[in-house]
Amino acid sequence: MIELASESIDVLCGKCGLRHNILRKDYVKPTLEYFLRSMGDEIEYIWHFRLDCPSCKNLNTFDIFAYEYPPGYMNWKDHTNYTGSIRMSKIKFSGDIDLGDDNNEGNEDE
Ligand SMILES: [Zn+2]
């Protein structure tokens, strides 16, 4: 099981550029999809975020993806900015998974 582990996610409004902070308690639940592979299921996690900008009323949407395969290992992560903008390097994941080199990516302490 992969989870978003960052305490918060910074989002820049795609219209006015205002910076928003989505707290962990407000994270959406991921949708899961299973694909049968030779070494078991590959699991695709997608977190669909929607955020109304309080300043300009723009609806910011972005998705975060993670792929678990073989079971217990995160082998890919990605995101799509539709109207909002996030920095993927700031996003941390957790779970009973091997984070590998991603462990050293980014730095939450600024
Ligand atoms: Zn805005």
C-alpha cells in the first residue's frame, strides 16, 4: 500500500499564481486499479485533487500517480498538472515499499 506521506502539498494556482497548502488531513483517497502481471498485481494509485482558489475562484486540478510493482515496491511515480501546479520533487510517499533513491529527493525543511 502506497500513501502520500508529505505533511502538506504546495499548489500554485494556475491562474493567479497564489500559493496554496493542502494539509495531509485533506488529501483525497486514491483510486486503485489492478493489472495482472507475471509477478503478481501491478497497482496503480491515482490521487485526483481539486482545489478552488479563494482569490480568483479558479478550479485547480492535478493528479498524482504511483505504481506498485512487484507488490511491495514503488516502481514509478508521476503527476499531471491540469490547471494547478505542484512540484513533484516535494511529494513523499510511504508504505511497506522500497523508496530507493527517491528517499533522498527533495527536502521538506526549508
Ligand atoms: Zn487563483
